[in-house]
Amino acid sequence: MDSTDANRDAVVLMETDQARMRAWAEKNADKIASFWAEDGCHFSPNMPALNGRAAVLAAFKEFFADPTFTVDAKATAVEVSTAADLAYLKGIYTARYTDPSTKKLVLEKGKYLTVYKKQRDGAWRIVINSDSSDAPPEIVFGSI
């Protein structure tokens, strides 16, 4: 792969990740899940691994049942493998949601790492997405 192809893939991946983040802003669980490979997985703090696109979709629909739930995220770096079949993006996020145990609105800041794999059709799909908070979520308001 030459540098032109690598640069083109990097641009496509950044655009893909931006589209995924727009789907988060729209709270569109179906669209978000469409970025995952069928066998892709997602890891978040304090919850079991989500294995497969169907599990990702179900969990994200549950997240959006919380009317206070929002995510703002941005990729900060992308790297494409020499073989142009795998790539990763690093980024940062801020999430707001109602803590299910305390019923208080919390703010969580953290980072994420997303591994994409190029599919047979040429599309890039997520095979692993992992996010981790920088610190425990902070309460931003009283009881909801």
C-alpha cells in the first residue's frame, strides 16, 4: 500500500467515525450499530462486553431510553495498517446520563479506541470498540 492509499483510507475512517458520532448525537441506535461488523464487540466501564452487532444495538437502544443520555466524541488520531485491512482510531468523549442506582445526572469524560476492519465489500466496520473513563462520573445535578 502506498502513502496515497493510506491517506485515503485515513480520511475515509475519520469521515466514518464522524458519521458514527452524528448518529450518537441523533440517538439513532440502528445507525450506530450499523457501523459494527456482525461479530464486532464493544467494551464500556462497569458493564459486560457486548458481543455482536445485535448486542450492541440492544444496549444502545437501552441507553437511549434515558432521556438525559448524550455523548459527544471526537477522534483525535487514526492509523491504518500496512496491509490496509485494519485500522484504529483514538478519541475522547463526554457522556451525560442518569446513574441508574442514584437517579442523579452524571458527567463522564474519557477516551476510546476503535479498531476497524475492512470488509470484503470495501467498507470499514468496527470489530472492537473500547471506552474508558478518566475518573468516576461526577454528579452534575441532584435527583432526576
